[in-house]
Amino acid sequence: MLSLLLDFHLQMLKNKGRWARLWKLSYRGLLKMVTGSLLIAYEISCVTGGLKLMNRELPPRFMFPKEWQHLTMFVLLSLNGCADVTSKNLLPQRCVLLEKGTLVLTFYVLLLLLVSHVQDSSGVELQTHSLLILVVFLLMLVLTVELWAPEMFYLSLIETFLFLLMGSWLIQAAFILYRPVTGYPWQDDDISDIMFITTFFCWHLMINALCLLGIYGVSFFWHRCHSPSLKLMETKEAPYATSTVGSLYNLLQEGEQAEKEEQALLLSKSSP
């Protein structure tokens, strides 16, 4: 009975250790690496004849400049994920400064690429990318300030809001430039199309702000209503847990002592 109890306790400790190791994995970094790798493969497969750097003419000319910039952005995303995984799972101690610094550097390079990306753009494409550049620039500033003030709640809130806005606007930009909902492309020479792009961007601002406010409100009221009961349950369960561990330890000690006495008795009987 004692051995069964000991085996069960050891098995529980092993399972708890496995779950703890899984919980410590940097899922955010792994998601960045997987997403970046998939986007790299997609970008390469979309180019007919392969993604070539230069042609064979004389003098040679660079080919597919925008596609190469897209590829560089996706490589940055994967490298940022590698930095997160390295910091959380490979180093002896987690280095938050490495994660934050890599993220800030990624946005500096992303801003440079986006500014260069719109050099030959006009009309709808230029307006869409200009609003994206605005969000990336603000994110770059906030992340840079957070390097010196990492504990400021308002900066974290602004960072979350800007990431939400960037993600939703990227989805909207994809539908505007590549898959219009109406099935007809937007017109660069139509001023109403240009104006409605800015209007849509303002709608994204309001919707993301309301979404963030709703999440904050629900979390606040949930914590306000349920935290006292949770604390009461913890205080009730704590003595039971300690007593269970204590009794198990006493049982183990008594079992070891009994085994030692039996061994001593057997040795005394076997001796002449």
C-alpha cells in the first residue's frame, strides 16, 4: 500500500513537471517563427518562375523589389520569434531586455522598409500604406520608450491598442489592394475612394478602442466580483494541502523505519 502511494505521488510530480515545462514554452515566439516561415514560403511560391534577385541582361537589373521587401519583413518576424524562444527557453535565465530590444529593432527596420516600399506607389495603395506607416511609427516610439520605462501601465495599454490596430488594418489593406469585397478594384483617380480609406481607418481606431475597453471592463468586473471568493477558497484549501503533504511525509517516514527494523530483524536471525 505504501509503495503504491509513493508511486502515485511520484507520478503526479512527473506529470506536474511535464505540464510546467510545457507551460514555460515561448508560444508567442514559436507562433512568430511558424507564421514567418509560412509567409516566406507563400511569398516565394507566388512569384511565377521563382523569386530571382537579378536578371541576366547587361547591365543586370534587380527584379521583384517589393516581393523581396515582403520577404525581408517575414524573415524579421521569424528572427524575432527566434529571439523570444532563445530568451525564454534556451538561456539559463530569461532576458526580457533581449526580447524587447529585438522587437524594437524589428520595428525600426520595418519602418525603413515600409517607407521605401511606397516609393513608386500612388492613389489607393499610397494612402493605405501611409496609414500603416503611421501606426508602425507610433509603435516604434512606444516600444522604444518602454525600454527605459517597462513598468508603465499606460504604455502597455497603448502598445496593445496599436498592435490591435496594426493587425486589423493589415487585414483591411489586403482586402482593399488584392481582394475587394465588391469584386471591382479601387480607383486611384477617384477622390471618394481615397477619402473612404481614411474613413475606414478611423472606424478601425474606434472599433479597436471599444474592443480594448470592453475586454478591460469585463476583466475588471470579473476580478472585482470573484477575487474575494477565490481568496477565500485558497485560504480554505491551503491548510488541507499542507496537512495532506505532511501526512504523506509521515507515512513515508514510518514506512522506511518499519522496513529498516524488518531488515535488522532478518539480519539478526540469519546471523549464527
